[in-house]
Amino acid sequence: MQVERVQKWIISALVLTTAAHFAAGLVILANTVDRPGAFPVLLVIATVVCVLAIVGVRVINQRSILTPWLLFAGIPVAVGFYFS
């Protein structure tokens, strides 16, 4: 396996892991904050973080940005509403 390919795999895993942790933290924060308008805003920010992470991985791997994987960016919203 080429070194460049391994580097792309590793940076992709790091981008997704970091973004997933950040989005999960935003969802947890959204469910614990007392301000009434903060809940939807934090869930939207978590979704945007997920979209950017997926697009970033696609760009790193030189693939098309439009992909069915973008549907997974809605997971933070679903989890946030489930636990609220």
C-alpha cells in the first residue's frame, strides 16, 4: 500500500473522530442548557459540523462531495430530539 493512501486513511479517521466527538458534545450541551433558544441552534451547529466532516473526508480522498453519506449528518438532530 502506498504511503499517501495510508496518510489519507489516517487523516480521514482523525477528521471523522474529532468531528463526531465535537458534535456529540454539542448534542449533550443542547440537552443540558437551560436557555430555550439554544437547543435548536446547538443541534444545527452539530449537524453542520457533521456535514463539514463528511465533505472534508470526501475532499481528502478526492471523491465527489455529493454522496449518500451526507444523510448521516442528521444523526445529531435525531439523537438530540430523542433524548430531549
